[in-house]
Amino acid sequence: MLALSLSSVGQSLSGINIVEPSNDELPPLPKPRMYQLDIVLKKGNNLAIRDRGGTSDPYVKFKIAGKEVFRSKTIHKNLNPVWEEKVSLLVESLREPLYVKVFDYDFGLQDDFMGSAYLYLESLEHQRTLDVTLDLKDPHYPKQDLGSLELAVTLIPKEGDFREATMLMRRSWKRSSKHQSLRLSDVHRKSQLWRGIVSISLIEAHDLQPMDNNGLSDPYVKFRMGHQKYKSKTIPKTLNPQWREQFDFHLYDEQGGFVDITVWDKDAGKKDDFMGRCQVDLSLLSKECTHRLDLPLEEGEGMLVLLVTLTASAAVSIADLSVNVLDDPHERKEILHRYNVLRSFHNIKDVGMVQVKVIRAEGLMAADVTGKSDPFCVVELSNDRLQTHTVYKNLNPEWNKVFTFNVKDIHSVLEVTVYDEDRDRSADFLGKVAIPLLNIQNGERKAYALKSKELTGPTKGVIFLEIDVIYNVVKAGMRTLIPIEQKYIEEEPRVSKQLLLQNFNRVRRCIMFLINAGCYINSCFEWESPQRSICAFLLFVLVVWNFELYMVPLVLLMLLAWNYILIASGKDTRQGDVQAVEDLLEDEDEDFDRDDKDSERKGFMNKLYAIQDVCISVQNALDEVASYGERIKNTFNWTVPFLSWLAIVALCVVTLVLYFIPLRYIVLAWGVNKFTKKLRDPYSIDNNELLDFLSRVPSDVQVMQYRELKVDPCHSPNKRKKNNPG
């Protein structure tokens, strides 16, 4: 029965074709198109010694397929460093191993190699965190023990379409510098890449080491913080250079970091000489405050002077950075007590404090091709410089940042500048306002229209600020009599036709005022108006006869009081002066713009002709001033003995007259002579005896022109010319 049933089953199956699957036609197992490699760089053990002090400054690099994808921070002076840094990488293929290299950081020099190792990704288990110890080796000396690194590695296969992520990763790789870490979060992150700004002002150096044969040096300075570098300009032939340069570093670590500084002597055609080094530990500096640092140079001589300011960005909340102390009644009372008049002689340099609320801006200029901007705001008071975070792709940014400055001089000007951030180049200017501290209305939230960089005209946008100033009046008055604080960072002056015309017209306005005043006084001497001349003569006699020295400040006091009364009564004459300057600047701007539009049609010579009149006027004025100074000198140098003897006679007469006759009578006699000269001789020519005398004395240029040249002896007039025999 069983055999029968089996045979029947076999017959039933005989009509069915059973095909065995071929290996070529098997569907391939799905492979992930990309992997996420999570690595925790834990620590190093017994690393190699590379510095003279018996330590090293190690950092680690990761490379895949020859491309650097990660660089750790530098741990200074440690052979067993602890990093605890995590990085996430996108990996397309497991065939390429992860190449790990360790270096000793040497600023200004080539970093020393400390060992390397390979991590083969194909040997890693998926979805599991593995603790890996890599023994560091030198390929040239494989038996040498260079220590080890401890890592925690997790390999995670990624399913789905990662073409977009791969493209972003490749673009980021191309854009980033060779030292920039590429992490998974960097691919998708659109906010700021740094946690703060380190603003460094390189001011000057003192008593540097002479490196050249002439006993001087040509110093310049290199700065380095992580992968960021800056090199100053070279100041030739000095041991006390002044740079006055300002630059910014991005701060990636909340705990701070180190800024390594080296000073070098520039040598043309050969290797530059090392002059010394120093270091700034940013973790020791408080944020939102400008620090002046006097740093002695190690391995060299002299001292370097810097200004360093740490400003946090949006990665740290505003509440952690700025405390609005003036809104707290108790804190405000304490500050008012600190700057009370009764404490005027306590800490005289602390004049007051100013609190600036940078709230928002509206209607800013579009600086990017997308029609947007990435604005941030810089607030400056003298040499203190603080900065807000950047608001990306916005023409109406809100910062809501509060800054507090110490006031050293109540006459300082608060400058608020808005910039557009550009990652690959310097920031673009969007607008600026300058607010004198004495013009501030405390607690008033006010919209300020942004101006151009020269502050001469408006630009697009407004900024909303709320400013409070608290200061001690007595300290402020005492500080006014002390030299003004020098601003370390200023733009270098450039030759500008517009600025030249502006300054020339300003000087001309002042000179014309003096000339008009002189003409008015001279008209009194000329008796053009008898009534005015009689009043002037009587006033002159009355003042000279009763003159006392205290009358000079009294007259100035009366002038100040008179102008104050005019202003209080609504007859403010200052607006006319300001309007005149504005009209002058507007006219010059229009001329300047017109010149720019016509510059394509005009040649270089035409531009020179445009400023020829100004140059000639300035040239003649300088020649006149220099000539009178040289003529006074040549009078005492006996350049023209006759005039020097004449000066001796005149000075003897003046000395005797001043000795025997009081000055009051001399001035009175001079005035009576000037007033009556036109009455006595209507056709007399007005003159100034002193200027007439000096006009006869030659200037240095004229002395050179009148000097006789030596004659060749062969051209002597006593020597007859011999005739050649025929």
C-alpha cells in the first residue's frame, strides 16, 4: 500500500518541471549605500616626548581616502591626554581604512610626528559600540613604542537614499579648510559654527631683541588658535614697533583655548629670524570685557601689548551673558551710590558706566545675492569692542543683547555698526551710528537712522537702542583736563579728493570769518561809517584806560552767557552752522558722484585738473606760513646783516619805551594813531610795519636761489684767451 501511494505521488509530480535556482540569478542582498561612523576619541597613553621640557602638545587627525575629516583640540604639555571628543562621519565604503595620526603642536614651526595607526572598518561589527586600542607606530622605525590611543567606535549602516547628504558632505569637504573638522552635524547645521568671538588688537611691542647688523629688527607677529592663523604687517627698522591692527578669531570651545603668538624678524632672501613667543590662555579671561595684556616674550627679549575681548555668540543664551542690572532697583541704587558726588575722589579713573540695549534693526540693506543679509552688530566705546550674535537671512533682525561698558571719559562717543557676515571674506558694512555719551537720554528706547561709513549721509535701515549712562560729574570734569585716550585701532588715512575739498572748505570758512572780522575792524579805522568809527574809538579808549587782566575771562564768560540766552530763547545759531556743513558735504557728495559717473569719460589728467585749484591754494598757504617762519629765523641768523642791525636798533628802542612807558599808554597811543591816520591823511596807504620788515628778509628758498655758484678757474675774467697761431 505504501509503495503504491509513493508511486502515485511520483506519477503526479512527473508532469511538473522543477527548476533549481542559479547562483547568477539570485537577488543580491541589500547593502547599505552609506555608513555612519561614530567615534569617541577618549585618551592617549604614554605618548612620545617631542618637546625639550620632556612633554608634548598632542592632537589627533583622522583621514579617510587621503582626506582629512577630523582634527582634535590640542592638549598642552601632556603625555597622557584626555580628549573625550565625539565625531560622526559619513562613510561611503568600508574598504578605505581610517588613518589616525598624532602630532605634537609647535607654533611657527612644523608640527612633530608622534605616530600613526590604521582602523580597518571592514572588521567592525555593525550596530555595536567597540572599545578599540590603537598602538601608534612610526613607519620608519616600526619597533619603536610611541604609546597608544583609546577609542570607542560604532558603525551604523544607513538605508535609504543618501545622495543629497553625500553631495552636501562633498561640498562641505571642498569648502572647508584642510584643518576643519567634517562632522555629521556640520552637514545639516545652518546656525553659527562657533560659540564666540575672540577680538584681538595688536597694539605694540617694547624693547625687542635686535636681529640685524644695524642693531635693529623688522618685526612682525604670527597668531594661531587651532587652525586659525593671522599674520601682522612688518614694521621695518625698529625695536619698539606699533602695529595698531585688529582681527577676530572664532571660538569653538566654551572653555576657551590658547592663542599662540610668535614674533619674527623679516629677512629678505633668507629664512626669517625667530624673536620670541608667548601664549594667551583664554579660559582665564572674563567674557564681555576688554583686557589689556602686557606679555613678556619667552625665548627672546621684550614685551608685547594686546587688547583681547571675548564675546559669546548665539550658542550661549543671553541670560548667561548679560545681566540687566539697571532694571533691578537694588542694583541701580548701588550703582548710583558708587558714582555719587560724595565719592568723587574714590577710584578717580572710574568715571561712570553705560548700558546699551541692542534691541533690533529694521529695513536693512540686502547684501547677499538672495536679497537677504546676515547682520550682526558691533558696539564700540573708545577701545572697548563688543559684538552680538549673527541673525541669518534677515533684514529685520532682533538681537535683544545688553552690553555694559565702564566709562573712562564722558566725552567718548558710542559707535554702533551693523555688518553683514560673510564666511569666506570680510564682513560687509550695512550702517553705522555715532552717539556722544553726553547726548544720551537715559532709558529712552529710540530708533536711530543708520548712516554711511563716513557718517556724512544716510543709508538704508534703522536700529533700535536703549541706552543708560550714569556718571560722576566731578570725576568727568577732572578727566576732561587729562589727555584724551588714544584709540588704538583706526583706519589708515587715504588720499581722497572729497576729503581734501571738504577740509579745504572748512579751513576756508574759518579763515574767512577772521578776514571778515579784520575787515570790519579796519572799516572802523577807515571811517567808512563815521558813527560806527566814533563808537569804536570811544569804546577802545574806555577799555584800554580801564583794562585789567580779569576782564579777559569776564568777556569770554559774557559771550558764553549771551549764547546760552539765545539758545534758551529759541534763537539757536548752531543749527545754521550744522546746516551749512551738511550743505557743503552734500554738494561735495554730488560732485564726487558726478565725477565717478564721468570717470569713464575723463582721463587721469582731467581728474588732476579737478583738484588743481585746491592744491594751488594749499600750496600757496603753506609757502606763506613757511616763508614767514624762515624769515624770522634768518633775521636772527644774520643772513642779511643790514636787516639784522636794523632789528637791533628797533628792539633797543622798543625795550626802552616799554621800560619807561606803561603798556596801557603805548596801546592807547597806537590806537589813537590808527583811528586818526585816515583823518590826518585821507590818501595814506594802510600798512603793517612788522610784516613789511619781514617781507624784506629772504626765506631759505630765496637764500638758495640767490647763492652764487663756484666758477671754473678756466673762466676767470683775468685770464686772457690765447689765440691759436695760424
